[in-house]
Amino acid sequence: MANNLLITWPLANTPKNLAELELQYNSLEYIFPKDREVDSLKTLDVSHNHIDHLPNTQFFKLDKLDLSYNRLTTVPQNLNTMTPMLYELILDGNQITSVFFGDRTTLGTISLSHM
């Protein structure tokens, strides 16, 4: 669903076996319309959208999250709680001026270029 003109989250429910979701280059302002749990998603690419915060969603198996070129002004807090398996976080091209992690992180890779 990448490279479209989506302005609202396209999925009413996330398919139970969905492992990878690519929604880059749209006009989304949020990830999921409300708080929920996502069981199987391992890779989520929502780069190049209009996202300014993360929802209170539990991504149990997510290990790669690409939030580059959005409207974030801070590093999303509670990452360990929301994404306990997260290994790679990409925040390039956001307007983040200081990097602070509110809790311990298990990230193996973080990218913070072009701020």
C-alpha cells in the first residue's frame, strides 16, 4: 500500500498472519485509529507520511520500525513496552532536536540522520 494517496489508516483489522506492512509515501497522520494489539507484524514502514506520535499499540513481534521523514519532534517514549522485540528503529528526517529514551532500550540499530 506504499506510494498512494492514503490519508486514513487503511486496515480496519490487521490480518492475523501479516508479517510486513509497507505504507511509506502516503499522507497518513497516525498509525492505527485507536489503541490495539498487533500480534504478527515484524516490519512496519510508515516513512514519508505526516505522523507526529505513536499510538498506545502493542506490537508484540515488531523488530523493524521505519518512521523516517514524518513529523516527530521527540523520540517515541515507551518503546520497550510497546515493541518489546524492536531491534531496528529509523527516525531519519524528523524534526527531533534532542534524543532521549525514557526507558531502557534493547535496540540494536537506531538511525537519526538528516534531522
